Amino acid sequence: IFGRPGGYIDVVDVDEPQLISETFTVDLPGDPPPSWSVTLDPAGTLNPTLSTTGGQSGDLLTFTIDTSLYPLGIYNTNLLITTDPPIAPDPFMVPVRLYVFAEVYPTYLPLITHP
């Protein structure tokens, strides 16, 4: 219902800090569609900034991570989305993970096409 299947994963180089933003539509079933609210998992080690704390079905939710705040390591949190009236599972969890490495080496693969 929400976000990208499997959640969001970002990989960054510790020496190249950046702002990472991801946006998705909170799409809910129902007639009329329920409202929703979002919080961060208090057990999470990642603290993204949220564009809003709630809305209606079809509204956008953006989270932003300032990677300069994180030293080498792996950081996780869940966006906890609750609905009113509740829709199972409630809350719905959207996993967010940030990997901060000493070096990130891009790999380029050739494009192979068939006639």
C-alpha cells in the first residue's frame, strides 16, 4: 500500500555527504479513504526529516536524510504509518536503511542488446 516494496535503501560515501530525499504516495483503500499519520520508530538509529506528519489517501510523503550526520555504519528506522479508521496491519512499517561506507566504488555494466 505504501512506499517501495521492501522499503528504501541508500548507500553513501562518508567523505561525500549529501541530502537524500525519497517521496512516495500514501495510497489507501476505502470509501471514503481513511486519513493517516506517520511517526518514526523510536528504536531506530536513523532520524530522517518528514515532510508532514499526516494526510489523506493520495497525499505525498517525503523523508530526507542528511548523511553528514552519520559516521561509518549501518542505520535503520521504520516509518510507522497508522490509519483512522485502522486498516491492518496497523501500523504499517516502511523500512528505511542507510549504509555509510569509507569508499563507494561505482560499477558500470555494458548494455547488451539483441537485434
